[in-house]
Amino acid sequence: MVLDFRRRRFVYRAGEPADCLYAIVHGRIKLCRIETDTTREAVIDILPEGSLFGESALYSLAGQRANSAIAYENSRLLRIQVGDFKRGMAEDDRLHDYTFRLIGQRLDHAERRLADFALNAIPARLDSLLADFSVRYGVSEPEGVLIDIPLPHREIASIVGSTRESVTVRLNAMRRAGTIAFVKRRILLKRPAAL
């Protein structure tokens, strides 16, 4: 089933049944955890077009979502019932292998972020995020690499475990040093190798 979600609309919330997976046909999806008491948000990742998510439906013992998924921009998704997906995995080794690799990559990403949080201060975590996003969302420009996704400072702060104010101070220092520039709510890395 194909579904359309407007920007900032929930695809699913933590605690809802984990009964399907989604493929991003168009748009981007933000995966996050939202603290119920304070509604503070920890961004886990921003997934691009072509990504599969909601894979917890394959292994959740509780049968519930642990995270929330929100349309980062207007998005079109393909919803796949978990039973149909499992049958597809049983019938096609390529789908099985792809899913296994996907879960492994997500685990690796989570472990790298955990180590980053434990070992690095905020400036290094911000540099790491910008380097990662320049690879995932980067578009080559004459002046450098444009991260072609709008990144409000509060979103960046949520990803790197900081405050919006600290991120703004660091980004402005990078801009003054000539490492980055701001272009229509996007970040241009003038010297990506410097990260």
C-alpha cells in the first residue's frame, strides 16, 4: 500500500504495534525517540529516499515500536505487512541477505554513535555528523560539498546530543573560519577534508 505523509506527520509512534515495514519512495524520514514526560526528542537518523525502515517489526518481542518515525519532508511510502515481508525473505535469498545487512548496518551505526558520544566532545561529534551527511546527502558544488537537506540547529543538536545554542556557536565559528557556509538553510562544506 502506498501512503503519503506531509512534513512533520508521524508515520508511527513509539508504543504502536510493530506490524509492518516501510520503503521510502520519495522524501526523507526522521527516526527518533521522544521522551514522554518532556517531549524532548533524540534524533536517531534521517533516512533518504530508497531506505527501508520499521524493521523492528521483524524482531520485536513486545510487538511494539520502540522509536517514532516522522516525515522530515513530504514523503511517499510503501507499507509492507510484516507477514508479507517475511514470506518474501523466505522465498528470495537476496531480500533475506539485504535485510540482514540492513540490520547489521543500523547496529554498526548505533555502535559508532555510542562510541562518538562516549569519546568525543561536541565539536568533534558535530564534525563527524557533517562529514557523514556530506557523504549521504552531499552534492558537489564549485565551492565545496552542499549537504542537500535542511538542517535546523535544533535537529543537529538532537543528533549530536547538545543544545541548539552550543551548535549555533560552533557552526558560526566554523563559518567565520571559512570551513562552512550557510546556503538556503543548508550547510556548504567548503573544506570537507578538514573534518
